[in-house]
Amino acid sequence: MKTIQLGSSDLHVTPICLGTMTFGEQVDEPTAFAILDRSLERGVNFIDTAEMYAVPPRAETYNATEKIIGNWLEKRPGARQKLVIATKIAGPSRGMPWIRGGASDVTPADTIAACDDSLRRLKTDVIDLYQIHWPTRHVPMFGGLYYDPKNENHGSTSMHAQLEALGTLVKAGKVRAVGLSNETPYGVHEFVRLAEAHGLPRVATVQNAYCLLNRTVENGLDETMHRLNVSLLAYSPLAFGLLTGKYDASGLTGPGAPAEARIAKFETTRKQRWGRPEALAAARRYNALALENGMTPTQLALAFCYTKWQVASTIIGVTSVAQLDEDLNAWGTTLTPEVLKQIDAIRWEIRDPAL
């Protein structure tokens, strides 16, 4: 795999990124070490994590993922120099009192402190890509459908102030590049405009959901990112497992459902966008299309992301070395024009059930 430059930054990453939000919940430390070892062995140089992880979020596993990665780095001399490490500061944490007391805002001081804490847990001197996990302003996300001005988060830290805090971290040598996550076209454009107007760090990336069940990136965000030279990091390419076929016969919780898989195991996840009946129905359509064309559902879903011009790097999350190998082996799978037309035909009919 050739490396890809992230935006206008000096970061060059593989087009596959190892996502780690399962570490510390579904994946224990020894298994996480094995996954990290195998990922590095196979040439993946990009790791993504967050202060909030593991997922689903809860007080008992808050920060666990960063700590596991830090422990691994400490025991693998030389590994850090081969890697681009990305992490994220959580946004307003109402409903999660273990994150900054459940505050409705993230102040510049919070940003500085959170970065220092991540550096300590990761046992590294610099974070290559530091991302805002979700906006401080009101934005429909994680399955939210509509923007409503009445829900504005009044008094939240402005984008300008957020960029100034990130700029402080860059100047201090603690962060190399900055990014966003769960953002809108307006948000990306405004962050870039403010950075250019005030000499602050320019956003290099946006990490948003993108898969066969959620192609909302293509509803305007892709043009914004293309014209502003901001790179897309696509998360949930397998739609929390729906696009692997593992739930096709059983449903999410029926007899035969994989008990240790994320949606089956965690009720909170089933209540989110990936647990919608419409999402499973759509996944079954795409999974059947894969089998009809001599591919596994995983191959079709990942090849879709791996080959789309919109995507700079696809974030894969796994719970075993075998899953990691399967996802990496899908690299190089091509989709014929006929299959792509069939994919678009299904989307025209069912749109984006997991937006």
C-alpha cells in the first residue's frame, strides 16, 4: 500500500488505519498487543484512538484504549517511529459524567489538559493527529437527523478559540496536525476559513462515518473536503458488523446471533443508528449482492471504501488477529462498473438507513 498525504499536513499514512475502540472492552490487553503487532507487521502505519475509548463508553473503561496502546509502545522499542498515531478529545459530555464532569462545553484549558493526559497515557512525546471528536456547537450526529437552531449550545467555545488552543499545542511540539470528526460541510469550511484568516493550524482531516449504509458524506461534504484539501478518514466501513453478514440469518439478537459481537452484546449500541431494522434490511441487500458476485460481504463493503476517491484512509476495527487479516486481505479487491451500478441502485431505493 502506498501512503497518502493527509490534507496539506506532513503526515503520510497507509490507506488502511487500525481503529482501536474495542481495546479495553471486547479486546483484552494481550489480544490488543497481538493485533497491534500483526498490523505493524503487515505494513499498516496508522493507528486511531480517543480519550473516550473503549466503546461503548462507560466510566470503567474511560481512557483504557490509550493506556493499552501506550503499554504496547513501551514494550516495542522502535515501533513509535514507524507509526502515525491519532487520538481525539471528547466533545461536550452530557450524559457521561466521567468525562470532565459531564460538562456541556470543552474549554481551551480542557483541550490543553486533555492532550497532556493523552500524551501521558500513550507514553509518547507527540500526537501526530489530534482530533476534535465531536463539535461543541449543536450538530445532529450519531444518528441525529435534523439541525434545529433551537437546540444551539449557547456559550460553547467558539471554533476560533478551539483552533487557538490547538495552535498552542502545535507550537509546543505536542501535536503535529489537527483534525475534526463527526463534522458538517459548514463546520469544515469554517474551521479552514478561520485557520487561514488567523494563521492557526489548518485542519488536515475529518473522521466521519462512511459505508454502504451511510453515504451522507457524498451529500456535499465530499465537495467541501475536495475543494479545501481536507482528507476523509472513513469510520465504521462494516457498519458495526452488519456488512459482514454475521446478522443476516439471525437478526441482531435472535437465536444464532453472535453473542460477543458488538451490536448483539451491547444494548446501547442496538439503540443507535446501526441497530435500526432498516439498517439490517439494507445490509442484507448488500451482503446478498456480494455473494452473487463471488465476494464475501466484508470484501464488498471494504472494497467500496478502499476504492472510493473520497476516502484517504479507512479505519478498520477488529477484535482478533483473524479479523484483522480478513480486512487487510480485502485490499486490492476491485468492484466492476456493473457492481457499482447495482450498489447505487440499492442506495437509490433505500438511501442511508444508518445516517
